[in-house]
Amino acid sequence: MTVQEITDSFEEIAPLAYAEDFDNVGLLVGDPLMEVSGVLVTLDTLETTVEEAITKRCNLIISFHPIIFSGLKNMTGKSYVERVVMRAIKNDIAIFAIHTAFDNSPQGVNKGMCDALQLQDREILLPKKNVIKKLTTYVPKNEVLGVRDALFAAGAGNIGNYDHCSFSTKGHGSFKGNELSNPTVGEKGIIQVEKEVQLNMTYEAHREKLILKALFRAHSYEEVAYETITLENENQTMGMGMTGFLQEPIDEMAFLRLVQKAFNAQGVRHSALREEPINKIAVLGGSGSFAINAAIKAGADALITADLKYHQFYQAEGKILLVDVGHYESEQFTKNLLTDFLKEKFSSFAVILSDEDTNPIKYL
């Protein structure tokens, strides 16, 4: 298997197209055509991580966080980022990062947090916008079923828990080919009126290339008429954070002890206690202060996240219990999820979970 073949598999659970604009995901170091001897999965790629990959004969590192986040103007080894990249290149080790593409995935970091607390009835906290598109095309009446089924097979027409969704309208299409045309029906230079069906389907943005390829392959016309637009609808199955319910309500102190144990946190910071039972939980791995209002609006009794600043705890305003478990602690489950996915997907090479504790924060 090549690096490209393995990293492309993540499109099934965390398409890179859905990473945040500020992020730097994908293949950061290495040759995409290189044959893979072993994969090391980690939360962060540090110098010790590269050494571990060398020792364990892994030439592909799958990292949650990107080692290269902003531009590198030179490569002299003056920073740990440069030293990691230089060491990886010298030893023919590729580095791939998935970060916020996995944050937005229902199979990603927030799933891991919900699993740790055994939350039920899960929903996306902040559904992602501008990732649902709509295709409109015009098909000869006698071809519509074939074209429709080809589009379904490519992933069009999937909406939440439903698939094979479409809408069609009968009508008449007209066209006239010029001297260079080769029309499937009619003759060049003569206006042709054909019974056609307007076919409409929505689809997830990352599937567009495959869907259009299927359209052109299944459609008989030399020049296929189609339109694509981006919808404002939110994708309820993808986005930042999740909500879920505990198996039964518990008091706040019992909840905080549960969280500390579930996340193996050295310390848990929290806002003022409300003296209310905890039942509905919102989670968001990493820096999640931007989700406080959304968690309150969703009716969550508590929000578990990380990197909350002093004044942000005031935003609880007695409406929610804010819990900061630490950045590493909130995202620690991602490498296990990625490892499990790769082991199930591929069996021809070793997939190894890194032994390195890459948490840069230490406690007394």
C-alpha cells in the first residue's frame, strides 16, 4: 500500500474538505507514492515520535495535530518543528495530519469524549454549514433512471438517515449544435427539442468530483447541462462538538469526579456550581470556548472542553457548568480511534499506537 492509498481512506470518516480554513491538514511531509512498511499513530508529532517511528520501522506517521501549522521560511533546525521535519525527511518518513477534519467528523474526537462518558442519544452541537450542495441536471426522458441510479451509487441523494433522495420535473429541452458539435440526438445546425427530465439531488460537498464523473459517464449527451450550488442548510450529521445524556442524572460533585476519572485528568477546572443535577452533556475537544453559548442554547447542563480563560468561566452565568479537563486530556482518544479504523481497514502492514505521552503540560 502507498501513503496516498492509506491517507485517502480517511475520506470515509473525516474528509479533509471539512477541515477548518485556518488549519493545515493532509500530507505534510513525504512522498505520496512511497510504499508503506508500517504506520505509527500519535496525537502530536515530536522528535521523540520520529525516533519511535524509526525504532518500530514505521515510515508513515498519522498525527492528529499538524507539526507544520504556519509557513516555514527556512529549515535550519533552530526549532523543534524544523528538527522534526528534517529528521523525518532524512529517514524517509511521511507525516499526515487530520486535526479539524476529525474534529468535524461524527467518528472523531467528540465521539471519543462521549464514549468515555457513555453518553446516549448523541447529536452534533455545532452542525457545519456550507457543506451541502445541490445538483440540477437535465436528462432525456428514457435515460433518467440510469442517470439517477449512477448518481445514487456515487453518493448523491444522501440526507441524514435517508438515501436515494431526488426530485424530478418533466419538461422540454432545446439545443442547436454548431459545426464542431457531434449531437447524440438531432443534427448539427438544427434546433432540436427533446423530452427531458430535470433531476435534482443534494450531496455532501466532498463527493462532488465523483458525482460529476458519474454524471458525465452515465449521460448520453456530448455536452451535459448541469448546475451546482452550495446550500445554506446545516449538515446535522457533521460539525464541532456533541451533546448526549448520562444514563441517569447525578449531582455536580459526582459528575466532576466522573469526568476526572474518565479523562484521567490531573486537575479539573470548573465554573461555579449551580446545585442542579447533571444529565445532558455537551463536549468539544480542544479549545472550545466558542461553543459556550451553543451548549447553553442546546439545554446542556455541562460543557466539557479545554483551554478556557479566566473571564470565560463567567459566561456560565449560572446557566451551565463549564468544565475544563485540559487540551491533551480532551483529545487523547483520537489516536485510539484512528488506530482502530486503520487496523480494521488494512491488515497488510503494522499499525502501531504510539507509546509517547506528548502532553506538554505537567502537574505537581
